[in-house]
Amino acid sequence: MKTIFSYCRGQLSSPDLNPIGHMWDHLNRNVPEHCRNNKQLFQRALLKAWSEIDQNTINILIESMPERLQEVINNRGYQTSY
């Protein structure tokens, strides 16, 4: 019997299975470019962007995990559409 580990060996750290990478992308898109050269401005902008992440965004990422996992299995551990 094949297990998920036999399909995904070496892929368990894949970005496809790491929704936090999508959160970092969200933060990156929501921190203005002009704030990135000043540590204090950057920190404020990052905290503001973090506080504005709505629960729905988090829920969508969590709820997408079964589909992500299935796609990794279907692709035998290779790159997915995520």
C-alpha cells in the first residue's frame, strides 16, 4: 500500500504545501515600496498589513490544504498549480 510519503518523499516542504508562503506574498503586495528603505516605516507598514489580513483569507488557505495535498499526490510530488 502506497502512503502519502511514498508519493511526496522530498516534497513535504514544497511551497505547494506551505500556505504561509501565500501569507508572505500577501504581505509583500500590501507593504508599500517606499516603506522598505526605512526600518521604522517598514515595521509599521508590515504590522498594518498583517492586522488587515481578514479571517476569510486565512480560512481559504486552510480549507485549500486537502486540494493541495491531493494535487501533490496526483503529480507524484512534482510542481502543482499552487
